[in-house]
Amino acid sequence: MHPNPAFRHKAPDDETARLYASLIAEVGFGMVFLTTPDGPRVAHTPLYLRDAGRVGFHLARGNALTRHLESGQALIVVNGPDGYVSPRWYQDADQVPTWNYCALECEGTVRRLDHDGLIDLLAVLSAHNEARLDGAPWTMDKVAPATMSRLTEAIVGFEMDVIAWRPTFKLSQNKRVEERERVTAGLEASGAGAIAALMRALAR
């Protein structure tokens, strides 16, 4: 989609940091991109934002990216809610279809975690995601040590020190308030409630 400056969310630094953290925490999953000697590659992985500048993730030891990531300059992409916008929702008939969405790109240098760092990452990832569910949370100590050792040997932990955040929140900011309200209502009616809620919260 066209990178219209209107879709670059502008907010005070502390609010922006909370927004990024909220998106990563809510989605919890993203894509890691890197250009390798074998060509461009992408891996899909759970993500955890440790603070405003470090994103942790892990990959299978045999993943095509694993052996190239350490000290590499990579890109992480987190895709948030999205929804198709029909021209029929506008009062102005001279419109075309589009798509509203939010996405966050994080660029930075990746370093490999040692074994203790990997275990810590797995613990915080599982605790964060278990907290979303009802009932007693699963914890790593429920797995036999030999099994856990074998499984953790099969993966590698990484952490990105983010040097650039590139958010896109395409929420009809380039339309009149009345038209945005009509689009929001249309998205809600079509079942795209998450992107509609973001429009109400952010497209001011």
C-alpha cells in the first residue's frame, strides 16, 4: 500500500512506546526477514518485547535464517488488525476499494542468546501467553528435564536491538470525519471489529 504520511501514527514518545508494546503483546507473533547468501528469507516466530528497544524471538536450529542472523541487520514485521473497505460505505460515490490495516516494522541488529537467555525468553513467552487463558497456567517445570533439554537444543534464541520503528496505521485518516464514521460502521458490520476499534481510538 502507498506509504501516505497521514498513516504514520504520530504521538508523544511515551504513548508511542506503549502503542508498539501493546501491538506486539496482543499479536505476539511476527515475521523476521533477512537477506542471506542464499537470497532473501523469512521466518515466522513468537515475539516478546522486553522493553522499548529489544525484541526476543526463537527459531528452529535448522531454520534457513538461524545460521545467518547473529550480528545481522534484520527486519521484524508485526501485522495487526485489518479489514476490507468497500466504496459503498462512503457518502461520496467517487471512491474505490481499499484496505485498512495496522503494521509495525522493527529494524535492528540481532544477537544470539546463550542457553540461559533462551530459557529466560521461553519462560516469559509462555507466561505471557498462558496469562491470556483461563485456569492454572502451564509452566516449564511440568516438562521432564531430559525432554526440555532435548527440545531446547533444537531451537536458538535471539534478541533484536531495534534501531528503527516504522509503524503504519492506515485508518482512513485521509477521509473526512463523517466518512471515517461510515467506514468504521461498515467494518463493524462486516465483522472486522478489531480494526474498527482502532479507528475509533486512533484516527482522530
